[in-house]
Amino acid sequence: MPTKIGQCRPLMLFTGLVLSLSLQTTALAQNNDVKLPALGDASSGIVSPQQERALGEAWARAFRAQVPTSHDPLMIDYLERLLARLAEYSQLPDKRLQLLLVKNPTMNAFAVPGGVVGVHTGLLTTAGTENQLASVLAHELGHLSQRHFARGVEAQKNASIPTTAAMLASLVLLATVGGDAGMAAMAATQAAALDNQLRFSRQNEQEADRVGMDTMVAAGLDPYAVPEMFEAMQRGTRYSRRPPEFLLTHPVTESRIADSMNRASRHPRQQPGDNLTFHLMRTRVLLMQEESPQSAVKRFTSEIEGDSLNKDASRYGLALAYVKTGQADRALEALQPLLEKQPNQLAYQLALAEIYTAQRQYDRAIALYQQLLQQEPASHPINMAYADTLMKAGFYLQSEQILVRHSRRRKADPFVWYQLAEVHGLAGNILGVHEARAEYFILNGIYDAAMVQLRNALKLAEDNYHLKAILQERVRDVREMQARADMR
């Protein structure tokens, strides 16, 4: 189902969308007849939180159309839970967040107005602990809670919007065509900015550092992880000809490290146990980045025999790699000691079910999924894995029921809609195929393809007046989204 599209158009659409928003917000600010709600800061009169959220949702759609993202349910669930924990103790008034997990080995994270947080998979391999990973996420939430985008618009009015649009669009380049083109775009954008805007950006970084550390402390995480992560970033650039993408917008200096260490020293050091789930997710990234399952087997075998951040995580990676090479029996042999140590670890249980599925022991896999769902009915990784096994076992209607229910919980998750379209087709529900495909294309900013699917669905829903009305409303929604995206 994934559709190939031109690489330039999403950038143009997003930049146009931001520029369109700038014209609308400037007009609103200049119109004495329009009263924007007073939200306690000057930036609310330029870009409202509602406009920021609309911008973020539109930008996420354009980003997905351009950038390879990971749909790994376990990793996404882990990061969403970590973000939710941080958001609970942050200054964010609206704690709804949308995660974009970018399939890219470079170290990067970013925040976009409207609650969008992007994380490159490479960030998990750069961080040595969950606390270090959390320090970067808390910093990004600091940018969102302090509304730095809206305040940048307020600071420069007409001048800052094109710069902000270009800066956000350059994130797409950094995540796709590589560092050189992305760096060139970022450098050109920064060169075009005014001196006082650059000073304002440095102030933003300092403020996000401070607010992010406050969030870490309130959440019971180790504040010393902030300077430790800064130092890890510096070490990662020591022998590189160019800095990681994150450092292009978040430069790390000796004074910044010293400042973070000074602030951390005001708080007692937290000594939480080493988080196993973090290391397991880190291992999933390493497996994803390997050239082949065979090379992954060699890697994790070497880690088990030699030095490793976490031996159990390496053994977990070996089990998953064996599954991918078609050696399910060896996978079970590698996993068994882990299950004996921690039988309730979800990642291990899902790996066991995956092994059963690979062995075509569908009854055992399904029984395990049902047991897990009794404990956590809404779990994203459990539901997705369960539906996939049901599909492979030929139980299409049951898989369809699971995914239909899950799509109501995760309406903004493209992978859920993608899988739902697949199982609708296998179950013979052609109308459902078109509906699910339309939602998938909408979430990926491919509006022409979404319109084709909606028109096909309308033809099949001719006699169902209620469904027809719903589909017609969705057609109007897509037309509005497309019109906004085309304004440039």
C-alpha cells in the first residue's frame, strides 16, 4: 500500500502551510474586530494553542509523507509511556503528544508546535541509560511548554515565520536525504535569520534546559543525566567530520555542560535501577540497523561473549535475530533463560508468542496473547501482535475485530490503518479496505490517494445513507486539508 511520492512536494506543502498560517495569524492580530483569547502571554495573540495544534497535525502528515518512520509497536509504546511520564510533571497545559519515531541511525530529536515530538531511532543507541534518553525528551517538552514557536513569531512577526518554516522543513531534509543537504538547508536558514533572532534561539535553549531539568527532577529522574548526555553527544562528535543533527539546533558547549552540572548539583542524585526495558528497546533498534539477520546473530553472539551494556538485552536480540533467520528453535533456546529470570517482562512474552507463530503453533501463541490482553486490554503492542498472528493463522474476522476496536483507540496511527486495510481485504470487506486506506493516506498527507479511496467507498455505500453521510463529511475534511496544504 505505501505510495511513492516526490521528495520535494511535502517540503513545499509544509512551508506553504506555515506561511499560510503566518498570514492568517498576522491578519488576526491586526484586525481590531477579532478578539483572541487571553492565555497569559503575548505569544497567544499571534499564534493560538489551537492554531499550533492544527499546524502540528498538518506538519506530522507532511513529515510522514517524506520521511521513513518506524511502526514498531513495542518501541512506540515505550517512548509514548516515557513521554507521558515526563509530560505529567512538565509545564505543558495540554499534555496530548504525538510521537514520530524516525527510522534513522543519527542522534536527533525535535519538537514541533502542537505537541509533536520526533525521535530518531539513533537517539536510543546514543543514550546509555533511560535517564539520558529522558533528558533529551524533557528538553524538547520544555520547548513546547514555553511555546518557543509562538514566542518566536511574536519576537520577529513577519520576519520569523519564513525562517521558522524553513527551519522546520529542514528537519525533513536532515531525516531523509542526509546530513550534507540538511546541514546546508539549516545553515542557509540560520544565515538568513537576524542577529536578535539568533540570540532569542539561544535564550530558548537555555530556558528549555532549565525547564527540562525541573521536569526530570519532578518525575523522579536523575538530573545528572543531563550533563552526562551532553558529554555523550560531545564524545560522539570527536572523530566525526560533522556534528549529529541534534547539535545543529542544540549546540553543546563547555559552558552549557558546566551550567547543567551546576543546576544538577542543587538536587540530590537519583539512583534508580538500570531500566531493562530501555536496553531491550535499544536492542530492537540495533537489530533494525543491522544489514541482515545473519549479521545480527553474529553481533549479539559477540556481545554475549564479550562486553555489552546489558547481557540480557543482547540475548533478547539474539532470540529475535534467530526468528528472522528462520531458526525458531534456536530462538526459543536463547529466550528461555530470560523467561526464567523475568517471566512477566512483556518484551519476552511477545517474543515467545512470535516464536510460537514462526513455528506455526498458532493455538499456543493465541492463548498467550489472550492471557496478556486480560492484563492490559488496550495495550498497543499486544493488540498489534495478536492481530498479526490471527491474520497469519487465517482467522481474518477475529483479526479484523481486534484492529477495528484498536483503530478507535489510535485514530492517528497510520500503521493501525495499514494493517486494518490488509485484514479487511483478506476478510472480503472491500468497503472497509477503502475506508482504512483513506485514513492511512490522510495521515501520510497523500490527499489525492485518500480521495480516490473515499470515492470508491462512496460507490459501495450507495444504499447506506448513514455511512454515506459520514464518508461525504470525510471527503469535505480531506478537501479542506488539501486546500490548506496547497496554499503557498
